[in-house]
Amino acid sequence: MKRELPLLLLILGVHLGLGYLYQLSNGIICFTELSFLAVGGILFWGALYQPLKRLTTKMIGKDALTNRSLLGLSGIGLLTSILNLFFCQLFLITCFGFLFNCESPSFNTLTASLTNNVAGNLLCYAALITTFVQNREWPPLEVASQDFAILESRYILLQHQNASVKVLLRDISHVTVSHNAITVHTKERRYVKYQSLKAFQEELKCSKFQRVHRSTLVNMAQVLEVRPNANGDGTLLLNNGEKIRFSRAYKASMLAHFQEPST
């Protein structure tokens, strides 16, 4: 949260400045009230920082916003901003009652609502979401380079017509599962192996092979295009022209490996 804190404090400062201007126009200025609102806001957003980060990562993953995720995050932003308003008012009432045994001289529902306005809290929320998206994490370049080296050099043995065939990992486009067998797809042919998809992925020991669906494993080095739908699912276009459906449940981890190593 250290990187986001200066931005959050700046937004809170602007927010409190607007609150002060409202108090000034109302003819009642109370810096103590503004200070308590600032402390309440920091406590509120600080407590929600990690939950919001996890929720944001889950909803939009590590790529870009979709219409569905944008709508969902907007709803969450409005809800959290309203909750912040009530939390700060409760915090203000409690502090004044405990410390001074009185109410704020400028406090009433309308004044407090406009001083601690929803728009200011939405700015705080938007600032946090922006930093979550901008600071998304990608695999280290050296790890990505190692993965491509593994694709070029490593092979597995697969059975075809009673013969064992060396198949380079780079030649595998994707793997599908049906019942208790998997089908390994290459440009030349398909290989059937009686093994679970999870066990096969672990056997490959290369992170370029990513689950994109509960029944599909894809070599991300062979992906040309990622075409998301409005609901978060989508289609992958492979080098061989095949189109593979992906699920939004695997979208974040999948896209983290959709990149080339630096040369």
C-alpha cells in the first residue's frame, strides 16, 4: 500500500478541501470535524485496501476492463463510498461524544453528507482501482525466457500406433480431456494418453502451458490472438488456425503468460 498512500492522501486532501469550501459557504467552519472525517476516511480505506485489491484482481484479472467488470466495479465503488459516508459520520459522532461530550457544531445529516461527499469517496476508490490495474504483476523476464528455452529443447514420449514418438513441447498446440483420457494436439497428428489433465500439466513442467478451461490446456506460445467476450469468457486464436474457448475463471493466469521474452 506504500505506493498508493500518497495518491490516496492527495485525494483525501482534495476531498477535505471541498468539504471546507462547503462549510465556508454554509457559514460554519469546524476544522475539528474535518480532521475527524480525514482520520475516519484513512481508517476506512486502509481497512478495505486488501479486500478491494483481492476483489479487483479476481474481477478483472491482469489485463483490461470488460463491460461486465467495469459495471461490477462501479457498483462496488458506489456502495463502498456510501458506506464510507456512514462510517465517517458514525466515527465523527463517536469522537465528539467521547472527547468533548457534545455534537459537532456544524453537524446535521445534510451538512455531514455534503462535507464528506460521495464524489470524494468515489475519487479515493477510483484511485485505488487505478493503481491495482497499473501495478499488475507479470512473470520475471528471465523466467519467461527459460520457459521458451524449455519449449524449444524439451520433449515427451507419446504413443502412436504401438510406437513411441518424441514430441517437442513447442509442437504441442493444446491438450483436451474427455472422460479419463487426454488428447495431445500437434500440427502433424493427435495423441491419446490415459492421464488426467492436471497430472499432464505437472509432467510438462513448463508454465507456458496454461489451463484456459477446465477441459483444455493451451501452449500460450502458439496463441496469436485473445478475443474476450463481454461476459469475460472468450476465444483464443492459435498459430494453426484453431479457435479455443477460454473461461474467465482462468483468464488472469492465462494472460500473464501471453507475452514474448525480451531480446
